[in-house]
Amino acid sequence: MTIGVNDYKRVGLFFLVAYAFTWVFWIPNALAARGVALPTGVADFLAGPLNPAAFGPSFSAFLLTFIQYGGRGVLQLLKRGIDFRFQKIWLVAILFLPFVLFGGSIWASILAGVRLMDLSVVSNPPFALIAFLVILFTAGPLQEEFGWRGYALPHLQARFNALTSSIILGFFWWLWHLPAVFIPGRFMTNDLVVFLSLSVVITLASILFTWVYNNIGGSILAAILTHASMNWSIWLAMPSMKLDLPTSGFMAGFLAIAALIIIKIWGAAHLSREQR
């Protein structure tokens, strides 16, 4: 699938469809959680595990790919989601760098005394390891990455450099979560101030994701695994998945250092050794 220079405009439609699909399920869910009366069956569906809201980015990617390229384009997109043909040394960055950055920042906040230690997950290694697969398939990576990195990032990079593309994508990735803030248990925070601080965290994380994606040759599988590793690392160190403002600050600090190193070594233009 070749992306032309002017094809970046399609990313606007991608965001529109992704947001519409997700928010049409999350906004009523948020309203119901805030006491707005909905039919019982509808409210139960929206609050349950079958709510498809999180699939918005991937749904948008597959829909627009099908419209533009037909079934062959959809198959190519799917293949990029199982493409393991990259240097396996990058598994270190995919699986362990998020552990250092996200898990490390949470542990730093614990050592600084801004939050309490919770060893309920790390004290049960078999459960923790199995949970990685559960997170991979049900907690965002599979539902989102065919869209964010599989579709939006290549279109953005057809027009902007890698750093600018990462920042743009990071903003929309962050804002997409907004309705979930008003749904108890759906997101890491129900505090709008903490959510605003996450705009920095998620945008910096987007730079990390682009760096991995560009150096691995556009493997969506790599993005899915990185996303899973990120969510898993946060959960290991913070089983409650309740983020506070100081811990968000630690995350931003750790990620900012990593992003600056990446930009310095690999360059803002491509965030990789080779031009894409």
C-alpha cells in the first residue's frame, strides 16, 4: 500500500471516524454512569465487557483502507499486524523499555513517598505473565494500534517529519480518551486535571512508539506489543490503575528524558537510522 504525499489529508477522516465510533458508545456510558436514565439493556451493554468503543481506531483504519484499497488493502493491513520479520534485538526496546520508563516512574513516585506501594501483582508471577496476554487482546493494543500506528502515522509522515507526526498523533490519541474519564473504572483517572497532565505523557509516549515503528520497518505487531508492554508495566507497578498528578509528573519526566535521547541520536526528521 503506497501512501502519496497528499494522502495525509485522509488522516482527518480517520480521526473523525475513530472518534465517532468510540464516543457514540462511551458518551452514553458516561451519561449512564452519571445518573442519566437509559434502557436497562442498553446501560448494561455499555457498562459491560462487550462495549466495542475501544475498537474505534482499528475500525476506522480497516474501513478507510477497504474504501480506498479494497480487500487486498485490508489483507495487507492485517499482515502488518502479524509481521514478525524484524531484528529481534528490538524486542528489548519493545518489551523492556516501557517497563523501565512507565514502571520505573511509578516506582520512583513510590520511593518519593507520593503513593503507596502495591505488590499484589508482582507477588504472583504466573498471574502477572498471563495478564500480559489478556492486556494484549482486551486492554487497548489490538483495538487501537491498527489505527494509530497502522493507518494514521504513515499518513501523517507522508506530510510531516517523524517528530511532528508523533506530536500530532499523540494529541489525538490522548484526546480520544476524554469520555472515558467520566466512566468509573474505564480509564486511569476520573480527574480532569490529571487527564490534562496525561496529554504530555501520551504525546511523549507517541514519540517512543514512532521510534520503534520507524526503526522496525512499519510493523504494526511491534506497535501492538509496545502498547501491551506499556499498559502491562503500568499495571504491574500500579495495580489500582488510579493515576495521581505527582505520578503523572514522574512519568512525563522519565519519558521526556527518553524522548530527548531518541531525538538527539536518531534525529527529529525520521526518528530512525533510515529514511522512511
